[in-house]
Amino acid sequence: MGGTLAPALAVAEKVYSGFNELLGIKGVTPQVETLHGGMLKNSGYLLVSNAPENSKHKGKLFVVGARLREGEQLNSPLVTDFDYFLLAVQRRETVIDASGTAPDILGAQWDEVIEAFNGSDGAALDAFRKLQRTIYAAELIPRDRDAVLAGYLLEFDKAAKVFGKPKETEGLTRSGARGSTALSAVSKIPEIYGPLARQQVPVLSDEETQKLRSGASAWARAAELRVAFARGNKPVGSVANAIMRSQMDV
């Protein structure tokens, strides 16, 4: 059906492969399962019930306070006449946003990278390359993948300088076959090349250092880069491909 539909189909497959797996329960046998692709187009609610076809509630139910009710008021009666399953669907254009309300899906692995700066030489670099592979293989839309890979690359470079391990980032951006380093690979992408090319150690406040350690600054950086790449008409997927291709010879 084409790559564009892949994320939506992944959601549909999980939802409709069986409610047992979705809810983590046993002993329940679904009587009817249908694929309702329309629910994937917008945010909203999907109601699956065993109500009779001529139910008096048909077309007259409301979700208020995250509960199914017979009216639009918060104190309207709850629906108890039949069994049902109510699924809330929130569709987002991106998993990245500057406000930080989207979950950081890479937090645990970034923690490993930061912790590795306390270890032997090369440990942080190895942990970061693992993080890069995770991002590249994740089920992200291409524009998000571009922004996340770029954002974390810049923050890793910053962390290596701030924590006194510049050799770690040099192994990522200035090694490998000639012309195949990340630095040369992004030479035509000023949003990335400029910060990577700077040699001076950034001076961070305690708050900025905490954001660097937590991954919050990487997430914010990704949000900024996503907007910049779109504004600059960068072909979707091109930034991520350039960054990862440069690592093949390292």
C-alpha cells in the first residue's frame, strides 16, 4: 500500500489484531472485529460495542471527561446498558514538538550515552552510535528522523566538549574515509555544519547542563531543526541518510 500508509497500518494492526493482546487480558473472545481505516485520519474516539442495531443510544452518545455518557454534561449518566470498548485516538503531525509535551522516546538510550562519558575512552561514542542506529530504524516519518538524528548529533558533540571528552565526538565527525565523515557529509547543511565545525567549548549554566544530561535540549534542538529543514526545502530523509552514510566507513 506504499510507505506513506505504513505507520497508520502499524497502528491498525495492533488495534485490530485482537483486543486480548492490546489490553493484556486473557479469556475474552472478540465476537466481531473490523478494520475501520477512517479512525486513523483524525483524532477522536472509536466505540466498539454489542449494543443492538436499534439501540436508543445510536448516534446520541458523548465522551465527556474521558467517559462515555448519555449527554453532553459532565454529570450526564454513564452508559451501562451494554458492554463496550472505547478507544481514544490522538493523531499528531510529528512526535517532536518544542513544548516538550510529546514523550521522549529515546530518553533511556540518551541516559546510557551520558553515563558512558564517565567510562573508558570510546564508550560514549559506542553508546551514541547505538542510539543513532535506533533512531534510523525507528518507525518515524522521514522528516522527524532527519530532525532527531541531527538534533542528537549536535547535542552529543556539545556533551563531548562540555564533559571534557572531545575525542569522542572527533571519532564521530572527523574520522573514517576521506570525505565520509559526518562533518563533510553535512557540509551543505548549515544548520548542522556550523555548530559541528566550532572547536570552542560551550559554557553552560547549571540549568542548561541539566537539560543536556536529561535529553531535553536534544529534543528541543530536534524541534527547531525540523522547522528549519522544512523551511529550507530539504528533501525529506536526505539529512538522516547523509548522517548515517558517513558512519559506514568509521
